[in-house]
Amino acid sequence: MILVRSRGVEFRLFADDIKTYCEVSDSLEESSLLQRASDGVLRWSQENGVELSVPKCAVIKTKADPVVYQLADIIIPEVTSIRDLGVTVTPDLKFRKHIIQVATSAATICNLIHRCFTIRRPDFYVNLYLTLVVPRITYCASVWAPSLLCDIKLLDAVRDKFIRRVADHCDVPRSTVTVPANKDLFEDADCRALRRLSVSDDLDKFFNVSINTRRSGIHLKTKCVAPDNVVNNLFSWRVARSKPTLTRPFIVNKAT
């Protein structure tokens, strides 16, 4: 993708999606670089017979920028949120909108479970919850795992209501309805993401990795200091803080 990459501009590809991005200051130079990158995507698509869906394209900005970007002489709309690979992203990286969508979707599935079945066995409903609801809660959770109390309570309310309804319907104590806590689900999602990074040799893209003689075997440190609390609660910084539990399964061998 030589036509896309230029000084200061990066891009990411996944299937038929491409994202181009760069840091834009008050100067118009960076904006022009980003526009040239968009023009490069258009030229590449034309040369390779791939038709771009311009209505599905969007610009998302983390700060005020008066520049209007175009693609095929059509203005690319500027949006305040966009759904990227199933995760709704906003410029502030707080994921509040996505968490509301996840909670709404999970609550809808819980309601359907109670409407469709009359079986009086708690384990039956718990298995349905694990099969149908948990995947919605944990999808890409390592990206958007909540850190704000309001977001945590919103998701916990869905779980608590499900437990209450199962206990009432089956006439059993709520303590006997064993549904995993969301906190444990998110920690497990971080563990699995960390394990995948380790297996794919991509760990050093997210962390500074060093070997130690402790039980964990490795020490993880973030690439830079988090500039604010929002960044401090994103995946790399979150994992680095909880490394005693997350890095224990890993063994790193260095070739001599």
C-alpha cells in the first residue's frame, strides 16, 4: 500500500476495511498528508478493480479540525462515533456508547430467555446465559472493558436482574444461581488477549518485555506513561498494573 503510506500517516487493514490516521496539529500540512492518503486508497481501489463504498466512509476527530476530507470528490462525513469491527468508538475513548449498546443487547437476550422457557431448573438458564449473553459481554472486551463506576453498574445490573428472575422463577435462593461476575469475565478476556499476543510474538508491540527470575517469568511495562485516566484504563496500562495474575501462565525462552 505504497499509495497510502506517507510521512506521519499510518494505516490498518482488516478484511475489506481500512483505517488511515495521523496526528494533526494546527498546521494544515498533516491534514494534507491525510487527504493524500485517502486519495491513495482511491487510486489503489481503481487500479485493482475494487469499488469503495463512500457512504460507509467516515472521519472521526479527537480534537477540533476545520479541514474537510474528500473521497472521489465527495465530502466524507464527520461523525462523533463509529462502529468499527463491532465496537462503537468515540473520540474520547470512553466507550460509554458501546457499553450502553452491550447492556441493552444483553438485557434483550435475557428477556427472550425468560419469555421462551418455563423450565424450573436454574442450571438450564445459567447455561443459556453462558452461551447467549456472555459472548456479547466479552466480545472485544479487552478493548472497551469498563473502568467508570456508572458503566460497571450498568452491566452488573443486567446480570443481577437475570439472577433475580431465575431465582424467583425456579424458587431457589439467589446464591445458588452461579453466574460469573462481569469483573471476572473482563479479567479473563485480558488474559486471553495477552496470551494471543504472546503466542503471535506481538507482545513487544504493546509492552516493553523483560525477563525476570520470579514465578511470572516476564515483566511487562507500558511503552509510555499514560497521559490521563482514560488512557490509563486501556488494555496495555490495565494489564501492566495487574501483571502478577495475567503474566503467570507465560514462559518466555530466549535463544542463546
